[in-house]
Amino acid sequence: MKNCGDEAQDAGRDGVPGAYAFFARYILRPWHSCLDVGGGMGTGLQILKHRTKNVKSIDLDARLEKHGVTQGCIEDEPDKGYSWVIAIDSIEHNIDDVGFLSHCWRACRLGIFITTPNLAHHPDRKWPYHVREYTPQTLIALFDQVAPGTSRLQLGGEVYGGNISLRHLSQAWEHQAVLCFKRGGGLARMMIRAREPWIMTRDCIRSHNKA
């Protein structure tokens, strides 16, 4: 994995809190376990803990341990060790993205949730610490290599303010996500579709944390 930002510990590590809040509200259940890969400053970890106590967040930077994030990498996690594995804006930092996604898939029992910028929205913008970026087509093609024939949802949203939308993905969305189910997922799909086109914002995150 490439460095996420520059020498500053928090550079590029603010995460997308709306994506965490979306996952916590609609997918994660209190009896589930969850591994957050590339946890950064621990913002997502705190959101997930409001839903279930069985959460682990890992990152390569040892300095982030003071935020509750364990130094570690996905390759060292056990097979089917967690109900869910999520990677919020992490895959674009990995040189071997197929290997990274394969390990995420290996470590989960129910499924994975991956978010990343949408290259189709900003084809001329280059982030210096991203190995590559993905259009909706190239991202789903990556899932076709790792988890062919599985049930998936492609979602999109605006990253400004940490938002993630429940709308189906289009080229116009700044951010994108794939929710891939290893088994089941019917209830989650119904809940997501029933709430279109409602958008998860920071206000919704605060409301979620009070619940």
C-alpha cells in the first residue's frame, strides 16, 4: 500500500464518514463483526462501534494506534474471521488491487463494502498518493475477477461533507461504492432501495450516534 498522505499524520486520512454511517445503519447488525481496513484517524471506527462492539480497525501507520486503530494489514487477517470487511477509500492506494480485494473477500463471511473516488466524474484530476483510480466499469470488473457471479449493489454519492448517497451509481457521482454479498443480502437490498433517493449527510451521522 502506498502512503496515504504526506508526512503529516492526518493527511488524506479524514475518511468518508457518511460511508461508514450508511454501512452502520443499513448493513451492520449488533451481532455482526466488522473489520475496517485502512481505518485512518479512527473516525469510522467510532461510528461503527455505535452499532456493534465487535469491530476492529487496521492501518499500516503505527502512529494511528492512539486513535484505537491497530497497526496491521489485511493479509494477516484470518479466513472468514469477520462478518463484514469494509475498506473506505483504501483500494486506490494498493499496488496489487486484485490481491487486496481477494484478501478482503477471503476474510469475510457475509460480504464486503468498498468505496473509492469515481474516475469518470473527474478524469483529469490526479491524486498524488493514489496508485490508480476507477470508473464504475473498471471497479466492477475488478469484482468480476475476485468474486464472479456474486450479488452486488453499486452506489454513488458526493464526497463533500462526508456524504454517501443511496442512489444507484451513475457517471455523474463524485464517489462510488460496491456492496458485495457473499450470501444473502436480500433484506439489506430492500432497505436501501426503499429509501432512495435519501442522502446520508453529517447531520444524519449525528442523529445516528445519538440513537
